[in-house]
Amino acid sequence: MSSVERRAPAPEASVARLRARIIWLHRSIAIIGGLTLVLWGASGLIHVSMSMFGPQPAKFFPPQRAIDLSSSRPLEAILAEAGVARAAAVKVIVGEGETLLQVTETQDAPRRYFRLADGRSWRTMTRATPSSWPAISPAPKPSRWRP
């Protein structure tokens, strides 16, 4: 017996065209993906530059004013008259034209406000809002859908 060498058959023209199209498609997808990556990176750099060189607020804090506590009542007396036995947080804040005592009894309870001068309750609110903010009206109740 003689040994016969067998070679792999030469690729046909259709297989070569298919291979060329697959390579072209792969390169096209890689170029689109690369451009997308470059645009994404550029947008990140633009965001940083806009934050650094864009408009800056004039002040980061609300206006401060000196608090005169000489005419105020003792905090313990104000809390005792209000019936607050235990508070999670007590703050002295600047209110609408006067200095107030903000009392948070528990994390879930609404904050209570008292005037420091006489200890009377000022208002019960869920959060303090500066007078320059617009008033927030409660959302209207949704109407029931009837078939």
C-alpha cells in the first residue's frame, strides 16, 4: 500500500466571502463600540469641567444672624410646660423673624416649635421651611375609578 497524502480542501469562494463579511462586521461593531466608549468618557470629562468652571452659588449657607438668648426662658422650663419628657433632638433655629426652639421627640413624630421669649408653641410642622420657599399645598386626593 502506498501512502497517500491528503490535503484539506481549499476554501471555496463562498466560504471566503462569508469569512470576509464576518471580519468586516466584527470590525464595524468594534469601531461603533470604541466610539461609544470615547463619547462616554468625554461626557464624564465635560461633567467635571462644568462642575469646576460653571456657575457657582454665591453663598453655600443661609444668612447667619446673632442670637440673643438673654431674654429667653430656660429650655427645661419650656419643655416641661409643653409636656415633653424626653426629646431626641433640641435645636435653636432662626425662624420667620424670631428665634425658635425646635424639638424632635421621636424620629417619626413631627417637629414642634416654641418661641424662646415666652415658651409658647409656635407651630407644629413635619419639616422646617424658610419663608422664601413657596408654600406646598397637599396633593389632591385621587378620584375613584368607576366602570
